[in-house]
Amino acid sequence: MKAINYFIILFLGLSSLSFYGQNTSSNNQETTSIIESLQNGENYSIEITSLGCFHGSRQMVIISKEVDIITAQLGETSINLTSSDIETLNRFEIELRALQIGGCTTIDTYVLSYQGQTFRTSDGTCNWFGYRKIIKMFA
């Protein structure tokens, strides 16, 4: 049974490696972040999958804008975003799009989805941990 679990973790880790730097968005020249583009009545998602030798997790953050108020939802927790939170999300996306390939056994895969477009990339640097900045907003 341990061998099967190890194989599954290895397979998922290797599958994540194949996504390094892949941008499946149709527009690679975006200069405006998603949160800056968000209009009333719209939302976007940030899916975060982290796989390592001894762990695996997946979380989804939904960012929405209604009546000029931007909210974020993680699981059952929803918060109104402050200007500092919005700047954190803006910086997160800019840094995420600029990530370089790493060589760590822990791979964090990020999928940003907005208006039918998807940006997918993986962080294997073991020194960025961009998701922590987002999750911290809910603490």
C-alpha cells in the first residue's frame, strides 16, 4: 500500500512538472492584472495545488466584485478586501507570471481563471511561496 501511495505522489509531482511556465491564456502580453480589470458582477479564481514528498493540498480562492466592493472567498470564509489586500493580489499575479523554473521536490501549481481564459504555471523554486500571501489575508 505504501508503494501505491508513493507512486501516486510521484506521478502527480511529475505531472505538475510538465506545466512549468505554461501559459494557456490566449493573450501572453497582458499588462493589467486581473484584479485591476475586474468589473462589477465579475469574479475570477485562483486554484492552488501543492504537492511534495510528504504532502498534497488543493485550495481555491474566488475573488468577486459587486457594487465596487471586492471580496475574496476561501472555503466557507469570505472577506471584504482592503486596498492592501488588493495590492497583495496584484503583486502576487505579477510575481507569478514572472516565475522561473526551480528544482525543488515541492511543486506549487497555480491556475488563474477569468472570463474563460486560464493562466497556469508551477513554482518549484522552494523560496517564493506566493500562496502564503493570499491565505494570510484570511487569518
